[in-house]
Amino acid sequence: MPALAPAAVRIDEQDIRLLPKAEVHVHLEGTFALVDLLRLAKENGVALPGPAATIFDVSTHDAFVRPEITTGGTAHGVGGAGLSGFLRFLDWQCGLVRTPEQAARIAYAFAARQTASGIRYSDVIVNPTHWNAWHGREIELMQALAAGLDEAEQDGLCVTNIAYSLLRTQTAIEAEQAVAALVGHRPSRVVALSIDGDEKASGPTGEKFRTAFRAAEAAGLHRTVHAGESSGPAGVWDALDHLHAERIDHGVRSIEDPVLVQRLVDEGIPLDVCPRSNITLGLYPDWASHPLPLLVEAGVRVTLNTDDPAPLACTLDEDWAVAAGAFGYGRPELVRFAAESIRASFADDDLKRDLLAELSDLEVAT
């Protein structure tokens, strides 16, 4: 799938929605819609931090741009000038989720929004450090979210599993305790261990979290790690060598290291790329500068994802349409992205087979 000239005809989002696909790099914390926030705030008697019309523009709200007004924020897998305020916003909104019923409702709403974009399976990342009402009750949070996802699947919505994410600044002991709890309780729908957080601020985590990830691997949990964004290629090497990552979230700066690129190709390690997130948060100045087509041309397995669609004001079908226009991709390339998203996902083998067969039948019919 080489880089091409920009497409002359824009691909319609409706055509993209009809392609069976998966999304494998999306944070539940980054999917709360305005209606979710309004309802939760009313239920809990909490005032909004500012006007509803600008709720996602954290730069306009003192509570998020002035750290002394709120508790310290946790870290997420994005970088940029507005990171600290954005993280405090995530803490505020997740702090509105205080009951199992509210958590289940948020999970159900996530599956519904994914379905609206034609997404048939999702690996959703959940970092419990944002959900301050659930500190010490992380397994209960997983169970509540799973209840909402169970109901969604029963209603024919997007099948969703959870990647339980560690925070990069947590200690080794905290990470090992979290994995021990996951392995001991085996909460439904938790299929993977992840790491997110500010790479640049926290540095390498491989040696610190090696024991936790080895325990997760031994217990049959998948592994995915945020790396190769602000950390550069070194973060990807760290994730592969120490944490045995099966997928790399972001990983775009791998393009700066030809030896690493070749390793990704040889070992078939997918990069879960989020172009809009990278561009919005300043990693690249525009779509034309993004290394997505170079990675694809080099033979790296690539999936296209949204990261945090609510604050980034995007949906997956919209971003695929933008990528098609920016990089000259037509329907055949998008079908390959859809197939790769399914293969790279942590869906069970039967669901992968069925989705790939449906995608193939769709192409034959077309």
C-alpha cells in the first residue's frame, strides 16, 4: 500500500462506515460525549467547569489551566502544550462516574458510538487512575464497565473488550499489585494490559514494569504499550525488549530508526496510529507531514484509530476519510486498513474470522 498522490474524489464516510472494522487504540476516558457529562453532573450535583458550549476546550476553564485549583492530573498517552490541563479535565469528567450504573451506562454509550462509525469490535483502553471514585475498587470498576458492554453486545452493538492500562508514573509494586488483582479476579472482558502516560516526563518504563508484564503474559493477557510518540524510537525498543508488547500504541516515530522499522516488519508488530491526535497535539504540523504513508510503504502493519475522539472532535469514519484524501488512498487501501484492524485486534479467533469473511464478501459483492 504505497503512498499515493492525494485522491481526486473524496471517499464518503458512509462507504467507510459500511466496512467491517475494529478500533484498537481508543481511550474510554476520551469518549464521553457532552450529553454524558451533562447528565452525570446533574446526577451528582456538580457544576460544570465552564459553559457547556466550550466544555472540551480546556484552555478556557481555570480549573484545568491553573493546577492549584484542582488535584493533580494523571498522565495520558498524548503530548503537547495543553497536556496538563487536558489530563485534569479527564480526571474531572471520570470523577463524575460514581456508581456501577453510571459506569455501565458510559460503557454502553461507548459501544453505541463505535457502532455508529461502523466499528464492529473495539479494544478500549481504561486507565483506572483517572476514575478517582474507584480508587481501591478497580476490579469493581472493570466489572461495572463489563456489565454495560455485555448489554451493548446483547443489543447488537459493537463487541468491546478492555485493555487495563497502567500509568507510567506508577511504581513497580503498584503495577504488580494491579496485575495480581486482574489475574486473581479475572474480570470479564479484560483481555490486555497496557501502559499510557507522558513518555517524555516519565522516561522508559520497561525495566520498572517488566515483572508486571511478565506476570500478565504468563496469565494469558495480551500486551500493548504507548510508545514512540514523545519518547522517539527508544520508547518502542523499550516496550518490545522489556515488556514483550504485541502492539505499539502510536509508535509513529519508529520511522526515525530504519533498524527498528525493519524489526517491526520482521516481527509483524502492529502500530496503532492516531494521525489526528498526533497533529492536534503538535507532534506533526499537518497531515502531509505525518509518517503514516512512509510506515505503510515500508511494510509495517498499521491500524488507524482516534485515540480520544470526544475532545479531538472526530469519529473514526471521518478520520479515515481525511486520511484517504491526504494520502491518496482509495477503497482498496481502506479495505486493507479494515482487514488489518481486525487481524491486529484482541478479538477472539471466531469473531476475527467472521469479520474478515464479511469484509471479503462485501468486496466480492462490490
